[in-house]
Amino acid sequence: MKNIPRKTVDRALIYIRTLDHLIKEKRYLVSSKDLALITGISDVQIRKDISNFGKVGTPRIGYKTAELNKTLKDFVLQENVVHVALFGVGHLGTAMLRYPGFNEDNIKLVAAFEKDKSKIGKKINGVRVYPVEMAPKIIKRTHADLGIVAVPASHSQEVADIMVLSGLKGIVNFAPASISVPKSVLVKDIDFTIELLSLFCNSQR
Amino acid sequence: MKNIPRKTVDRALIYIRTLDHLIKEKRYLVSSKDLALITGISDVQIRKDISNFGKVGTPRIGYKTAELNKTLKDFVLQENVVHVALFGVGHLGTAMLRYPGFNEDNIKLVAAFEKDKSKIGKKINGVRVYPVEMAPKIIKRTHADLGIVAVPASHSQEVADIMVLSGLKGIVNFAPASISVPKSVLVKDIDFTIELLSLFCNSQR
DNA sequence: GTCTAATCGTGAAATTTAGAACGATTGAGA
DNA sequence: TCTCAATCGTTCTAAATTTCACGATTAGAC
Ligand SMILES: NC(=O)c1ccc[n+]([C@@H]2O[C@H](COP(=O)([O-])OP(=O)(O)OC[C@H]3O[C@@H](n4cnc5c(N)ncnc54)[C@H](O)[C@@H]3O)[C@@H](O)[C@H]2O)c1
Ligand SMILES: NC(=O)c1ccc[n+]([C@@H]2O[C@H](COP(=O)([O-])OP(=O)(O)OC[C@H]3O[C@@H](n4cnc5c(N)ncnc54)[C@H](O)[C@@H]3O)[C@@H](O)[C@H]2O)c1
């Protein structure tokens, strides 16, 4: 298997999202220029990304939406369902538990973990809330792949440690604090504050 | 003013966040190596980033937390308060309205806009919810700089157009669909689905 | 069948970003 | 005072990523 650039993989997910949408609208063909208009990514970039996955386009015509979608999905997702464990059932965590869109994209929240006893034992949108201590056991039982940190920053390292111990391979961290994990575990920080400030800084110039 | 790399600006925000924290703990000095341990960013990268903003460190000692923090803030934030308008008071929008952390970082949610009449007129955490039609007027009155798209993807382009018309200079888009805006308006997409899938893909290799 | 315009795919150039190496500086302690 | 070890800041090198240029291909018009 060819070594595909990290950023290409990320953009492939955007192409997949876009193609899913086009297919739902019964669109059969799409050119790199069309995709560029929709996604804001340049047409050259799109063609180059796609060429990583083989020659699937037809000159003068473009790409068949269904075929391209399948090609991309085969490469980057391989029909996997991604199992995710949530830590922290507060405002943000609850929003995610209630979000119906994950299922459609092969993401399954398999369990939630809380400290607050009043939330433990409940089921939100079919997902049970467990005490944090049960995380290692439940995570193994449910085959969770990834974890989400949605606890206050003061407890983010603590839950990150549990996630690592439990064998999770990737963490999305919403807490506004860096977490330390072995380098075999990937971390994606999503700090709304930083995103807003960054946008503001960059719009100022 | 020197042209500072975009990624350096983003990392500067992480340094600021970290320094805020250290200062709160009454820590006066910090070396690039310390910061590297905390943030996961390499010490070389950190020194190089900081050197963009002038020589503020002392060999053998490191940086004074307060001084470095001030230097960074002067460059990238300039003591501005960022005014933000929220579109969509659903699960995610409400979580943001209720988040107390923004204030501490000079981010102010100045108004929220909704379609659902049952939500209009309410005040959440001090922020009033208006009908979308009032957005241009309220945004001008409140001097909002940025907007947040927290409506379903099916309506994201529609509200993005209103944001542009209203003069917002940057948009954080949580909807899983690309939005088209003039290139003078910056967009930051945050698609939880894509973040999770990306993490999964990258952890698989 | 030939021509043509649109589109793909790709190799090279340019740009951005990260990393490595290393000299310069400084405070602490012998 | 002199040495030393820690740390900063800068320059050079390397890697990753994007952009550019252009040839190759193909469906459709005539
Ligand atoms: N809500 C937002 O818009 C927003 C914006 C920026 C950053 N964040 C960050 O996202 C994270 C979650 O935000 P939120 O608004 O949902 O916070 P929240 O306070 O509403 O929820 C946090 C939840 O985590 C639980 N918790 C605390 N310690 C725990 C532990 N050790 N193990 C398990 N659960 C624990 C709490 O009981 C609570 O239910 C925070 O780190 C916050 O700083 C949120
Ligand atoms: N909640 C999550 O965890 C999550 C995860 C991934 C993506 N998202 C995306 O984030 C966005 C918001 O998610 P959510 O969970 O808050 O959705 P939600 O359905 O809870 O809330 C959406 C809100 O937008 C309002 N709205 C609809 N059309 C509008 C319009 N034209 N103008 C103003 N308001 C309008 C609705 O009345 C509703 O209150 C959606 O695009 C969703 O796909 C959310």
C-alpha cells in the first residue's frame, strides 16, 4: 500500500462527505472543478489527492460519484465502524451523545464515563453512562478505538491516562490544556477558544 | 510588522494558554524545554516561534512567564476582545452559550440567532436569542467580528450568506458541509465526524 | 473518421514548515 | 575571577506540501 500523505487522507474525508451528499442528490458525475467549487479546495489539489488512490477519472467527463466514493472509502475507511468512548457527560458531551449524524458515518459512541454520580447509570440516546473506574473494562469489552475528552481541563490529564491504560489509540481533546500521552497514541486538540482567537488574528491581516 | 508564519500564530495561542496557567500557579520562570514537556511541541520549535516576537528569553534561565505572555499577547491579540455571533441555539450552540471559559480569554458571545420561534427572545447566560432576520442589524450594533455556524448542514450556506452580508470577517463552521464565502472571509471548519475518522485512519498505520 | 475542447494525471518548481547544528549568552559555583 | 553547564536564538538543511505547467486522454460535434 502506497504511503498516502496525511493531509491527503484528511481531504479525502471531505471528498467522501461531499460525494455522499451529491449521490443523495442523484448526481452521477462530478469534475475536479465542480468539487473545487463546492469544497473550496483547488481543482489541482483534488486531482492530485485522488491520483494517490488510482486512476478513476475519465478525461473530458470527470469522476463517477459512486465509483470515486467507493474508491476513497476503500482506501481510508475500509468499511470500518469506529467505536468511540466519551469521557465527560456535560454540555459538550451531551451534545455529542444526542447528535444523530455519527451513525450515518460509521461512528458509534459505545460508552460514556462520568464522575458525577447523578449522571451515572443513565442512558442517553442508547449510550450508557458508567463511572470512570469502569472505563478499562468497558472499553475493552466494547472494542472502543478512540476516546473523547470532554471533562474540565483540570481533569483532562487524569482521564487521558485512563484512556491510554485502556488501550485507546486516539484521543480527541476538547479541554483547553495539553495532555501527555505515549507517542503511539494520537491526539487531536480541538480548543474552541483557540480556534476563535486564531481566526480573529488571521482575519486582522 | 514582521510577517509571522500562520502556524506560529496558532502555536503562540497555545503558549499563551499554557503561560496563563503557569502564571496562575505563581510560576515565574519557564524554559523552552519545560514548555515542550507541557505542550508536546518541540523545544526548538518553541524557541524559533518565540524568536519571531523578539528576544525575550535569558540564556541559562529561560523565559519570565509574565513577560513572555505579555509579549505574545501584544503581538497576536493586542488586548482585543473578540465579539462573536452564534447561529443556531441547538445542542452545540447551547453548550457554547453556557461555557464560562470564553470570558476569561477575551471572547464575548454578543448575540445568538435562531429560526425556532420557541427559542427566540430567551436569554441564555446573558446572551439574547434573536430571529435570524435581525442578524445584520444586531451584528453591526454589537460589533461582532466572528460568527459560529451551529445550524444543520442543510441551512449552513443560508446562514453563512447572512453572516457575510452582515460584515463578519471569520466563521467557525460546525456543520458537516463546506460553505462558500468571499475569500476575504476566513472559514475554519470543525467537523467532529471528520476529526474522529481522521484520527482513526491515522491511528491505523 | 477527424478535430476539438474539456478534463485527468503527473513530474518539476516553489513554498511552507519542521528539524538539526551550533555559536552566543548568562548565571552559578569553584 | 574563571570555568562550566544550561539555555537562548539563528542559520543552514531537510522534509512536507502546494502550485504550476503541460502532456495524455477522451467524448462528442461535425
Ligand atoms: N462547552 C463549550 O462550548 C466549550 C468550549 C470550549 C472548551 N470546552 C471544553 O470542553 C470540555 C467540556 O466542556 P463542557 O462545557 O461540556 O463542560 P461541563 O462542565 O458542562 O461538563 C464537564 C463534565 O465532566 C464531568 N467530569 C469532571 N471530571 C471528570 C472526571 N475526572 N471523569 C469523568 N467526568 C468528569 C463533570 O461531571 C461534567 O459532567 C471542558 O474542558 C471545556 O473547557 C467547552
Ligand atoms: N452536536 C454534535 O455533537 C455535533 C457533531 C457533529 C456535527 N455537528 C453539527 O453542528 C451543527 C449543530 O449541531 P447541533 O447538535 O447543535 O444541532 P441541533 O439540531 O441541536 O441544533 C440546530 C439548531 O439550529 C436551528 N436552526 C435551524 N435552521 C436555522 C437557521 N436557518 N437559522 C438559525 N437557526 C437555525 C435549529 O432550530 C436548532 O435549534 C449541525 O450542523 C451538526 O451537524 C454537531
